[in-house]
Amino acid sequence: MSRKQGTGGKSKPSGRGQRQHSGNSKSGRGGNNTGGKSFSRGNAPVKKASTPKAAASDGIRLNKYIANSGICSRREADEHIAVGLVTVNGKVITEMGYKVKLEDDVRFDGRRINPEPKTYVLLNKPKGFATTTSDTKDRTVMDLVANATSAKIKPIGRLGRNSTGLLLFTNDEDIVKKFTHSKNGVSRLFQVELDKNLKFEDLKKVEEGLKIDGKDVVVEEISYIEGQSKNLVGLKIKNTGNSIIRNIFDHLNYDLIKVDCVAIGHLTKKDLPRGYWKHLTKQEVNTLRML
């Protein structure tokens, strides 16, 4: 496929993506995890991302795992292991040469570490793909970003199978916590199409906050979309769950026709067509951390 590049970034793309096609696919170039705004289209179904050499079936030496995380050298890692500063799956390990796997919970001085580079992939999700990392389901968002990186990235939050729009993937636990554990969270902006016009009094109810099944449901903003029919509304929320929007409109007796995530914090769909992904630039990542 032909490579497309958004405005602003000049760095050369290095990742790989593929055009979705039922026959022979043509590979194109994607962006790297620090580059500009180049992007690639997902391929579904497609084989899962290749497993790094470090995650071979016999595992990786613990000191190398720690060194790969950037904390220290292998020799220093051996010293930290010897004094009991390293745990694997909750157990203190002092054995030299102990081997671990990428899926193990390895912690240095109580903090979980990751031997992979921190990776951030933004996907403009099309309809028909489930937001799950399960290998047992067909047509998942993991298929769409399989060629983006060999790092073990996961989606933050959920979009329903028939929902569309932006979905962020990462292996950066600090960013994940910012979305899922912070009281402030990161805002997501949705465009919602309903089966009928949203009554003004119902819009005000959502704006002022609802109580659904005994729980307070708060949105940051809700408004009609200027120049459009009143069955199209914009909704900004910090909740990362899949069902919150449906719950709101079910409660008010509206059916959802379409849900599209058009922005995550400062990240938008500009220059990112449906079904395509891109790696975030350093500036985009830094801005995300500051939100």
C-alpha cells in the first residue's frame, strides 16, 4: 500500500502495517514509537505480533530482564538480586541465573518493571472488532495492531464491537494508571447517534448528573452537534468502561445507533483514517503524561 504521512512530522517511519485485504496484501510502512505522524492500516485476520527473542520458551535470565528495563547494568542487577530487592510473581528471588518470562510479574524494590521499550499505538477502530486481548475470539482489535510492534501492548478502556473511533494501546503501566486509577482521569470525547432526537430536558439531566442503579453517573460535557440534527450529540467522559454511554441512554429510553470516539485527551483522528494505526510521537506522549 502507499504510505501516507500526516502533517508536521518529518521523521522516517520504520514500523510495518498492512492493508486489510481478502487476497494478497501489500505491506506498507508505519511509524516508529518516537517518529512523526505516519501510520499504517491494520490487517485482520493476521498472525499475532512476533514474540521477542528475550521471551523464548526457556525464558530470559533475570539480570538481563532487569538490565533491559533500563534500571541498571547486568552486574548491578546481580547485586540487587543478591540482597533481595527483586521479586518474581510475589516471591523474593536471590538465585543467580534464575530465568523469567515476559508475562511474569517482576518487581525491583516493589515497583513492577518491563524489559520492553515503552510503546504507544493509537488506532482508529472500525466496526466489527472486539476490544479484547483474548485469542479465543475472532476479529479483535489486537489483530488490527498485530504488525505495529512486538511489545506486549494492551488497549486502554473498551469500545463495543460495533463502536468506532480512537483506542490507545500501550505497555506503559503509568499511562494505564492515569486512565484507569486516577480520580481525574483522561477525557474521551464521543460522537453519539441516537434513534431519535434527544429532548432538551434529557440533555440537561445528563449534564447535571444521573443516578443509575444507585450509582452516580457524571459526564464532563454534553451538547448537540452544531448544524446537525438533535439525535447527534457530543459527550465527554473520563470513564474508560464500555457500557457507560449505553447505560446513560438506556436509562433515558434512547437506543444507540452509533458511538464514535473522536478524541482521547489531546489526541484526535486527524490524518488517521478508519482502520489505521500510528505510533505516538514523543511530544504526544509527553503531553499525555502531563494531562
